[in-house]
Amino acid sequence: MKYRIVGNSIPNLPWEERPQGCSDIVWRFSKNPLIGWNPIPKAARIFNSAVISYKSEFVGVFRADQKNGRATLFSGKSHDGLRWEIGQDPINWVDEQGNPKPLSYGYDPRLVKIDDTYYIVWCDDLHGPSIGLGKTQDFKKFIRLPNPLMPFNRNGVLFPRRVNGKYLLLSRPSDSGHTPFGDIFLSESPDLIYWGNHKFVMGKGGSGWWQGTKIGAGPIPIETSEGWLLFYHGVSTTCNGFVYSFGAVILDIDEPSKVLYRTRDYLLTPEKPYETTGFVPNVVFPCANLCDTATGRIAIYYGAADTYTALAFAQTDELIDYIKNNSEV
């Protein structure tokens, strides 16, 4: 491999080779979607969800839009990262004293392991859209922690380790509605409770219309020898509404608010029927990635049309070369 990846080997990472004749840097799983309509009795749709390797298998925290229309979080597990067994009831959250602390609503989770603890970040309700934070060590007991930031904010993403002794959190300040704007910021904390030293990372627009309305951080950043590899979504406004695509950026390893390279063009945009047709059409929204350090293979889990859970693939060396050679920075 040309570039070094920091992390763990995942020999059973879900994978499918690039189709013959395809030159895309990111390519779709041929058997998408992984999860379709009405996957469990209490949910009409599962999408924009978080997945991680766990004890030689896979676990996930899933956004489930219930049949009353309200989004909340369910847990799930899988032997192969493709076929998922989703819990029949929402996650039972408690506070640090063990008292019940249910969600008002919850959606678009991210999942990361830091040291020996798994942390979940999601869009929460703190008198308006805000960032929720919780933890688990066994995916049986889920503990809610204090909200990191005030509303209005979305797309919270934790880094997989401390940088310069501090926890780092990406976010996108927003408003109380379906925000028609948004840039990415970085905050730091010594203890996951007190957050500050907020820094601008990058703004919407760039040189491509595909990210001209707003942007937001996607899955957990991947640590590489070239910097932090981060997928992010970009949104354009068309006469038919919003269109969600995604690209990638490489951030400085010691100063992650500094952008080294940023894709000029999108890596994936809605094209397939399960991406262009659904509850909210024309959406690809990445929330999780798995990376095998031994092979450089990356599996990207993304929500499609706010209805389906889908999967795409990339190879680290090719992807980093592409970002560097097609960067607008």
C-alpha cells in the first residue's frame, strides 16, 4: 500500500470488487439496498445509520423513522455487515446514574470507538435540533451524556482519538428548520463535557454547484499518513428541491481545522432508483465507514432517499490519489 492507515484490520469487511468497465473512485454494492421499506414492525424506514466492527462481527445504531413519523434510534447486529438484525424496540437510554432518559427524537447517528468505549453522536432535541452524545461498552446498556453544544446544530462527528490531548467534534451550526445553509466547524474538549476553541473548517460552495447550498461532515474520519480522510455531504438547490451528494476532504493530522485537499467534484450523487425515489428523493448521505488497514479497502454505509440503507466501496490509495489530484484547495 502507498499510504499508511491507522486503525485495526477488519478481514471480514464487506467488500465487492469494482464492476468491470467501471472507472468510478467510489462504486456501489450491486445488491443495494441493504435495508428497504418496513424492515421491522415499528419502523417504516431505516437509513442514515452508523456501523462499526465489534468482536469479529458488526454492530450498528440505526435511524428508524417510526410509523408515527418520528425518528429515533435502534440498535442492530450483523455477522457480515450486509444482513442486519435490527432490535424490535428503540434503544433504552439511561443517564449516568441509571435513571431512564428517553429521547424526544434522534436521527443521523455516528458511532466511534475511543479507547475502550463506544460513543454515539446523533441529532437530538434540546429545545431545537442539537447534538446528542451517548456511550456504551457492550451495546446492551446505553448511557446518555450531556449535550456537547447548544442548539441549533447538526452533523456531529467525533474523531477516533484525542488530538493534542483533546477530544475533537465536527459539527454544522444550523437553524430550527431544514437548514438552507451550513458550514463545518471543529470544537475541542478535555473531558467530553466542556467544549470550546471553536474553529471554522470549511464552507459550502467551493467550486462545485453540488455543494453550493450547505455541507456537513459524514462518517468518522479515517487516520492516514496523509492526514484525516473525511467523507462529507454536499447539498445543491434545484428547481426540484435539495440534492444530496458526497465528496471527501483530507485534514491536517495535528491541526484538523486545516484543509489540505478537497474534492472539486462529487464522489457519489443520486443516480440509482433507490437514491432518486423515496420518502425524500435525490439523497445519498454517508454516515459510516469501515476501513481495513491491511488492504486499504473502505466500505461506506449511506442513506438513500431517506428510505434505504445502502453500501458503496473505495480503495484508500486510489481515493487519496484522486482527492490530491482533483483538489480545489
